[in-house]
Amino acid sequence: MNPNDRPLSPHLSIYRWPVTMASSILHRATGIAMAVGFILFAGWLADAAAGPDAYAAFVATMGSTIGRILLVGWSWAFFYHFANGIRHLVWDTGRGLEKEQANASAWLVIVVSVVLTALLWMVVS
Amino acid sequence: MSLRSPLGRVLGLGTAKDGTGHWWGQRVSGIALALLGLWFVISIAMMPGFGHAEAVAFISKPLHAVLLMLLTVTMGYHSWLGVQVVIEDYVHSHGLRLGSLILSRFAHILVAVVGLFAILRLGIGA
């Protein structure tokens, strides 16, 4: 066998993404998004404690179009990280690690996170 | 034959020197946050209005103040553990990594204390 015919390690640009790969990256990305959201959370509390003027400014910022888009994004990030976190806890018990099971649960987590986000914003508006 | 010392076996800390502490802390705080986070997100969505009075009434209710303080501490801890792993994965220069880890820890504690102080001010009555 010619050494050049041996399989090469995956080149990311031509590699077909398995859904489990996307779900793993999304877990980290949503986690980082919520680490930033932690600052927003404390800012919400601090502005509420600071008084009506500071709180009005906070509500005006988060009520703007960009603010609302960010809030929807953060709520989805929460539900995704929530659902995928439960998936990780199930994995920690040694269950659901077969390829088909992991693929199915990855899709389930994506669908559940979108549905829960939609339900949440139906309650808000 | 194992080359590990009896003391090393008893401590069970492995080469990273802190054993499963980080991993376990992440799981336990994750379980707590699944419950606290769900309560918080649903509570905010169901708030009667988004004015200052509604926010103060919500935060200053004793049960809410306690749950919000638990949420603040647990979220800060879980986020600190998670950001630490991200820094360790992507920041390769030794000095920059150490600096980032210290900065991340300071930032998490600062944000958590800001949140806790605000809850106490509203909960006890400023």
C-alpha cells in the first residue's frame, strides 16, 4: 500500500459535521454566552436596587430591538444548555452513549430548546 | 505491580492534583442550576410588568431573595468552572493563561458580589 493512500485525519473544511459535533460546540458556545449573561443578570439586580431611573434605562436598553434579540438569544442559550446539560448527566450514568442514541438525543435537545424558547416568549408577549 | 505510593492511592487525586473535584462541582452546580434557572426564567416571563415597582416587589419577596442569592452564587461558581476550562483549552501561552484564569476568577466574584449586594439591599430594605 502506497503511504499516500492512507486515510488522512479529518480536514475540518471538507468534513461532514455529525450533529453530535455541533451539539458539543453549541454547549460550550451557549455556556460562554451565559457567562456574559451573568453580568447582565447582576446588572439587572443592581439597576433595580439603584432606583427607578437606573431601572428605566435598563428596561429601555433591553426593550430595544437589539436588546430583545439578545434576550431571545440568551433564553434559547439557557434552554439549550439546560437540555444538553441533562443529556450530559444521563451520559455520566453510562447510558445513551451509542452512536445512534447520541445522534437522536442531539436532535431532541435542539428541538426541545427551540420549542421551550418559543413557549417562553408566548408567555411574555 | 503498581508504582503508585499507598498515600497517592488513598488521596486518589491523580496527576492533576485535584482529582474529580472540578468535574463533580460542575455536575452538582449544574443540577442546582437546572432547578434554579428554570424557576428564574419562568418567573421573569410571568412577571406582571417590567416597571421598577414590579421588579422591586419580585426581588424583595423573602423566598425570591433567598432563591436569587442561591442562583447568583451557583451561577457564578458554575460559570467560573466553565470559563476556566475554556481558557485552559484555548489560551496556550503560560503567562497569558495564568493571567486570564486570575482575571476570570476576580470577575466572577465581583459580579456575584454586586448581585448579592443588590438583592440584600432590596430584600432587607434600603
